[in-house]
Amino acid sequence: MARSKRRHAFTLIELLIVVAVIGIIAAILIPNLLDALQKANQRRTMANMRNLGTAWYSWLTDVAAVASAGANTFDWGLLDQDITAEGLLTTLYMSPTMFYTRHVPKDDGWGNAFDYAWSGNPSSQQVIGMRSLGRDGKEGPLDMNPYTVGPFVSTAYDEDIVWADGIFLRYPQGAAVK
């Protein structure tokens, strides 16, 4: 009895269908993955700002015993004294037993440097602030200064995230800002 010598392999049509299905799945998943990575950078930035902001605001209330009242705009230009991350750490980490924080982040979630500034006068209307210039590392995209207080569309990753005087002033919509 003769055995048939038949090869077992995929046909060209079967291979094309598999490639098409993989392409469709990739077309759906890759944009979602890239968006998730940007959201993670945005959340990391806000978490760092929230933690440092709490420490810095505690220092401000201890030193000046005052806090500015809320406003509907914030003029970054009024904070005329830029401060480096190292300078801020020197202010907030006085000694191993007396400190407000042990770490001041230099970069946001996208690897761009944070901007830190203060007015130098603890009793002025706008005293302390920090901002992330977003994914693109540039002011804007609206180049608003003074900043209008309120949220922006959460997928606008190039928008500036601004924290000042104890609260987030510009932040992604739906983010926990407390």
C-alpha cells in the first residue's frame, strides 16, 4: 500500500489572513499603548508636583504664617526669583532631623526640567510656584501668561501643568488635584 506524500503547510490565503488580523490588532493597540505611556508621564509629573508642593507649602506657612487667597489667574512673571532644584532642596531640607522633603525632582515625567520660582516676599499675593512645560518642553501651546486657572483636555500633553501657592492652577481634566 502506497502512502501519499502530502505536505502539511499553510496556504498563501491563510497566511495573508493571519497577517491582516495581526495588522488590525496592532493598529488598535499601538495608539492606545502610546497614549497610556503619555498618561503615565503626566500622572508621574503631577504626583511629583503634589508631593513637593505639599512640602513647599508647609515650609511657606511655617515661615510666613500666611497663605495667599485664590485667584482666577496666575502671572508666572510675578515670581521673579528662579530657584534651582538644589537651591529648593537646601531650603526644604534644613537638617536630618528637621526637613520638609528629602528629594526635589529636577525633571518631569517627560524628562524636561521643572521650573521653580518664588517672589522672595512671603506676604505677596503670589509667592511660590512650579510648572512642567509638558511633553514638548515649551511654554504653551497657548502661551498664556497669566495662566487661567482651571483644567485642560487630559490628552493635551503639551499643555503646561502649573502648581502655585498650595493648589494646581493648570491641570489635566479629570485629574485628582487635591
